Amino acid sequence: SPSINIGSKKEFGKSSATMGIIGAGNFTKMTMLPALKKHVSKIKYIASANGLSASSLAKKHGIAKATTKYEEMLQDPEVDLVLITTRHHLHAAMTIDSLNAGKHVFVEKPLALNDDELNQIIKAYNIHVNCSLTVGYNRRFAPLTQEIKALLGDKPGPMNIVINMNAGFIPSESWVQDMFQGGGRIIGEACHHIDLASYLCESTVQAVCMNSLGPEPEANTDNASILLRYQNGTNAVINYFSNGSKAYPKERLEVYYQSKTLVLDNFRSLKTFGFSKKYNYTRSQDKGHKTQFDQLIKGILDGQNSVIPFESLVNTSLTSLRALDSLKNNNWVNV
């Protein structure tokens, strides 16, 4: 496994949080830029491979420069935060390039598609002591996730966590399903739920076991159950399924601990059982994107530590990679 020896604690100086975005696809257009609405004046660059989509978004949002060469923003001393939303196979190289240019980095999940990429990211992160790294694990920032954390209290101890992802069908010819470009949906998306479970139980995954639908599942399976063993004794199960009904809600989270149960339904409602006062929260769906970017930018402006600990980011990536090893070898795998 890759080494996570960071050495002394990083100290980040205050900076302007002037941004450059690499990638002008649907996530940038539909999710990132709306979430960054109040910060849009700080975006100086947007880059895309063909330039047309970047130019269109730059014009719409008042971004100063559209480019086909993301290296331009890396060479600009005014830019101190680079946000990467490209296809998955480009994430690691662009993250490393950005860290080597002395920039803070936000990269959409997944962080890396294999151990070699992850090792190179860790090396670059260790060298550039003034640079922070954040991965887009927005669900931990969702308002109802924060309600769960408050209800769990300080150091709740080992718990049982069940996360069901009714992911929906994506055809096999999609780039997401391609192991080179997308890494498959376990590495590419189930990492969201690994991060969420780790955040709730405040521990790191020690070992993983994955089983998939069918007699001879492929590495890019998107019908699988992932069992996680945490260092603090927490037991978590992530069911990532693509063969369910679209009429059924997409995400459901259940937490069992100390004779209490919490049920989060699709980031719209939260119900509790076993508390002295019964809670029943209902709100419009919010998966935490806006809060994540607000905290990220505030942290960079104030010189604060990363919004997600680097060790946790590495543990989540390793867990998703070892899950595929578990499927291949039909056994538990240490992380």
C-alpha cells in the first residue's frame, strides 16, 4: 500500500482563492458553477479540451479567460486554487501538475484509478507543503449529514452503517464503465459512500470485502455489496446497485448504535428512533455541494487546514481499489 507519511503538520498561508477550473462538462455547468455562484468573481480561468464549452460558460458566468491549455492557469501566479472536473483518467495527472505548480487543488472523485497514480499524488502532496488537496466528497457536507453528526455526539463508538445506492443503469459502452477512462462505478462513484461512512464513524477502513451480482462479475461491475471493517470496530455495508427501479429513491443511509437508529432518505428526510425526543427532518434535497465549496474557499482565504483530512482521502481511495482486489480474489483484503 502507498505510504501516507506526511511529516510535520502542514501550515497554509492565507491566499486570495483566485480560481481556475479545468473541465467544462455537465458537472461544471449544472453543479459546480451554481454552487460557486457567490464566488464566481474569483474565477479567472476555465479550460476545456476543445475550447467551445469553456468559452460558452466563461461568457455566461463572466469568467475572464477561456482556454484549451490548462497549463496557462498553472503558470499564472494569481491563481492559487485549481478545480478539476475532467474525465476520471485525467484526475491524477492534473492534480499532480497543479500541486507541482504550487496550487491548492480541488478534484472531483475519484482521486486516482490505481496505486501508482495514488503514490504519485502522495509524493507531490508531501513535497509541496503549502498546498492543500480536496476531493469532491460533498455528501459529508450535506445539511442532513450534519444533523446526523450532531445527534451521534462526540465519539459515539462502533456502529453499524448501511448505505444503499440505487445508482441506475449506465450502458457498458459509456466512458464511465471503461476501466481506463472511468475506472468503473465502484472506484468512480461508490467512493462517495465510503467517505460518508468514514466521516460518520470517525474511523478509517482496515479491511474490505466485495461481492457482486452474477457468477463471473467483471471489474467494472455496478451491482455489488461492499463490506467495510473499521479500526474502531464499526461495520459498514455499501450496496451499490444499478438494476433497481428509477421510481425508488436513489440513496438511503441507516445508522444503528447504542439502541438508536437514524434513517436518511435521499438527502431529503431524516428520521430517528430511540432518542428521548423523536426527530423528523424534511427539506429540499441538498447533497452538500454549496457548503463544501463555501468551506473550501473560506479555508483557503483564512489559511486553515484542509476541509477533509488527507489521510482520509487516501484511505477512501485505497479502500475502493482494494474492493476490486477482493472481488477478483474472492476474499477479505487489508487496506
